[in-house]
Amino acid sequence: MSRFLTILLAALLTIPALATDEASERTALRDSILSLVSGATVSQHEVPLSRFGARGDSLTDCHRAFQRAMRYACKHGGARIVLTPGVWLCRGPIHLVDNVTIDIREGATLKFVADPVAYLPMVETSWEGTFLWNYSPFIYGRGLCNVAIIGRGTIDGDAAQTFATWNELQQADQQQSRDQNHQGLPVAERRFGQGHYLRPQLVQLYDCRAVTIADVMIRRAPFWCLHLLRSENIRLEGIRYDAKLVNNDGIDIESSRNVLIEDIHFDNGDDNIAIKSGRDNDGWNLSGPSANILIRRCHFKGLHAVVIGSEMSGGVENVVVEQCDYAGYCKRGIFVKTNPDRGGFVRRIYINKVKFGEVLDLFYVTSMYAGQGLSNNHYSAVEDIHVDQLSARQVNGTALVLQGTEARPLRAISFRRVTADAVAHGLSFENTEPVLLQDCHLGERVGVPSQVSAADKIFEQNNK
């Protein structure tokens, strides 16, 4: 047997083994993540918010009542603050404490008054991957343990007429924050807030441990809906969205680890789930990687379903997305985006049994996002991405896109059983190491070839 045939035979025999290894690695990673996530221990000490002077009459400002409730929880080692059916108006932020649960019962709405002045004084936070001081998120916690937001009620940011209009005004502050990031200006000197236009998040938990957010409906956030920053042991489940204001990402996981996201119904004005780890210098120096994230049984609708980046300078690793489907249109299904400004890494990403309806692009990885940073040399290492049973009914753009760089080609990427019923373009790969494609059908599936007919023979003879 020739040396070429020997190598070819060895390669063919290796493919089934590789598929088995990737499936077992994915299963082992999923089970490991599940073993690391418990979420919060929800307090059983129930206290109605009305006990602290609040009324769910849509008129009474409950902000001071929440402050009193948090002081009560501190004094008693925790509490479950209950909002019964009604509209509970809050003009100002809720700053959580250890061992507290906000229980928003079905029929109850926690509705914020989105007056910017009410969200001062500033707090230390992060904005698009850069640490700074800014308006307080509407619900904020830092350095806490055992915090939960639960119940079948609604959190309404009501930000359409105020913060949502700032998107057109934010560019100068956005650039200033990025310049301060690149210059390494101390975070304490990065002051925004009043007179500036960086919108706060609806919910931000920063440096927190043991977090549960479950079942609530989220509407009209001022910016990102749920931002988990440098936190760990996070359980997000059963959440529902009707959040279509500008940049209303559903869930932003940033420099956080040991995260379970399951049974979420998305309907968002931006990304459904975005996994991040800080921008540029702050990502390298102040953040850490996002790691050990399991996303399962979610229903996607919005801009993009699952995004990694573009603020991912601290790295992203060990992500499993499985058994998810769609509730409507998504521009892109799975989207990994970085550029030579970022550095960092994306590795060990597993996609399994995920279905979409109509998309522009089904699976897209780019190391040249927005054409930024092309003169820099902070190339990202993107590797070990494995896709099995990913499908779409209709792809209006390109089904599979891989864009590496000459300096850092994409490597160790496999696609198995990827299907698209109707597709404008099948695939576009550049600057990659060899990519495995197995049992993929991009466009109409080709059946058994027909036999040569008499008409075929006549055509062949006439065209010799």
C-alpha cells in the first residue's frame, strides 16, 4: 500500500473516533458545569414590601420602602421581599444586599421611573467592557452573596422616553471611555453620570456569588437587560422578555463563570445572549475569562441568538449550547466576533441540537469584526469549536462563515450534520486550518443519481 493511501485510510478511520471524543467531551463539560451551579439559596423569611410603607397602586413611590426593606434584610440575615399583584412604582435604584430575594408574584409589576437624576449618585460599573463610574443600574448589587430575583411578575424599565433616546447622543462619551481604557486611566478617575450619555443597565450584579434570576418578565430596559459582571455560580431560568428598545440585550455574561441559562423565552431588540470578558486593556488587566457556561432549551428571537464578543479580551472558554430553538427571526444564529484590538481567546465551544427558522447567517466566526484594529497585533486565538446538528429553514446570506487572520488562523473547527433547507450561499472560509465537514447539507439535499437515459446518450453524441 502506498504511503498516501495509508495516510488517507488512517484519516478516514480517525473521523468516527474524533466525533465520539467531541461528543463525550461536550457531555463531560455539560455535567461538570451542572455540578458547579447551585444559584442562590432563596430566603424563606417572607416579608411583604407593603410592610415598609409601599403600595402597589401605580402612584406611590416605593423607592424608600425598598431601602428600608434592604436594611431589614441586613439586620435579619436575609429576607424574601414579596411584591403582591399591583404596580409598584420605584423612582430610583434598588441596591441589593446579601441573602436577599425580590419575589415579584404573578400579577405584580415593578415599574421604574426612568428619570436620570434619580439614578445618581454614581456607582462603579462597566460599560461595553470598560470599567468606570456612571448612573446606577436600576437593580444593582456589588460584592454580594446569595441574591435572587424570582416570580412570574414583571420588571418594567419604562425607558423609552428617556434613556433609550440617548443612543444618538452617546458617541462622544463612548469614545472617551474607550480612550481612558487604552490610556490605563485609573477607574476612579473615569467619571460619567450627569452631563454624559452612557445608559445604565436594568439589572447588574458585579462581583457577586450565588445568583438566581428566574421566571420574571423583563420589559423596556434602558440599556442591557441582565448584566452579570465578574460573578460566579449563576442560575438564570424561565425568564421571559418583551424588551425591544435599543441595545436591549437579554443576558450579558461578562468575565463570569459557572453559569446555567435554561428555558428562556427571548424577544429582544438586540442580542439574546452575549458572552463577554472586557474590552482591550481592561479585559487584559481588570477582567478575567468567562468560562463554564451552559445554555439549553432556550427559544431565540431578536438580533443574534448567541454571541461571543466583541468585548472578549479576557477570553471565553468552555461553553455548551444545546437543545435550543427559535421563536422568530434572528439575524445570525451563532456569532463569534473579535478583531486585532482584542487579544484574548475563544476555545472549547460546543453547539449541539440547535434549530433556527429564518436567519441571515447561520454560523459566523470573524477575527475582523467591524474592520477595527487591523493595524494592531493583538490577535485572538480562536480554536476548538465543534458544531453538531445545527439547522435552519432558510438562510438569506451565508450558512457557514469562518474568517481568521493570516497571523492567527482559526483552528480545530468541525461541523457535523449541519443543514439548511434553503440557502443563498453555502460557506465562506478564509485563514483557517483544515475544517472538518461531515454529513452537511447546505441547500436542497441531493438524492440518488438517476441512470443514463436515451436522451442523455443523444445529447452526449451531439456534443462530442
